[in-house]
Amino acid sequence: MSSRDLKRIALLLPNTDTILETDLQISLPSNIIIHTARMQLDEVGKEAEKRMVDEELPRAVSALKHITNFDGAVFGCTSASAVYGEEGLSRISRELEDGLDCPATNAFSAVLSEIRYFKARRIGLLTPYTSEVNKFFTETLDRFGISCGACHGLGISDDTRIARVEPQEIMEAAKQLEHELKKQDLLLLSCTNLRAAEIRNAIGKMLELPVITSNQAIINWILSAV
């Protein structure tokens, strides 16, 4: 493989996130190289995520700037993408595009593209988040005309604990909401640090619904960008 065949993606993600990189390494072809900059995230919560966007994101962009020519850039935190609402989504992507001189997205926008692909208007939402995070997350979805007919969070604010949630725990949460989830257009398993990819197909088969995960949405965006 020559250097001309390589595609380089800048990945900016919380320092506590270990699952997104794992899923990318497993799923992406070997010619796509991920260059990571980590952003300090004290907890998965509104104020901590605002600090990450305001203070850590510019530092991460600066750390990656000019080290190579990137083919794409990704802000890899779904809830933090949504913490400032619709304006914040544009701001994050614009900061990546301007700073790294390449096409860019954020995890929420990648998820939104997947929801639109299925023409879904009413979705089920399963997350590891607290009610505070689910609240601003669903409010941002609502700004794009997408309502959550069934919503459940595991109530976790420690991101390292989110990474330790077993796939079977995600399945059990889906089973508890099975009746309500089957009334929706699709199910979103949100969070880049959640092991949702390992259980997505099984949950989709149980519910007979499309199931979107944050990391699969990012993978699809990367493949389309390169």
C-alpha cells in the first residue's frame, strides 16, 4: 500500500473514551488511519461538556493542526455535540473544518444523518446518560423535528463506568422498553463510549426495527468522506 492510498482522519474525543477507537479499528479498512487528540472530560454532564467544548476542543484542534493533511475530522462525543443545541453543532464542525482544513462532523450530526436516512420522525432512545443529559439531548433532537417516543438512561455520569457497561445490560434495558420501542420508527443507542455495536443487531432483531449507534454513524460518515 502506497502513501497515496492512505486516508487520514482526525479524531477528537474525551480522554475517558476507549470504545470509539476500538470500534473504528475493528470496522474501518486498514488504509484509513486515525490520528487522535484527547479532550479532558470531568464527567458526562452539562457543565463539564460545555467546558470540554469551550476549552478542550480548541486545544485539541491546535494539537492536530498542521501535523498532516487530513481527509476528514470527527468530534467524537455525542452528548457534548448537542450540549449547545443546534448552534453548537455548527460551531463544533466549523471549528474543525477551519482549524484542520478538511470536511468535518460531530457525533450528533452523524447520528442525525442516519436518522434522516431512515426518514424517522419518532424514535426510541437508550443512553447511559443521566436525566439532565437526556433532557438537553432530546431537546436538540426536537429542534430537527425528531421526537423521542420512548427514552431511557442508565443514569451514569462517570464516563469510565459507561465503557464498562456490558452489552447484555443494554439488551436488558431494551427488553424492559420493548413494548414502547416497537411503536417507534427506529432505536438510537447513543454514546461513543458505550459498547452498543456488539449488541445492535440482536436488539434490532428483537424489536424488528432499525437500530442506530453513535459509533456506526461515525463509521458511515468516515467511509463517505474518504
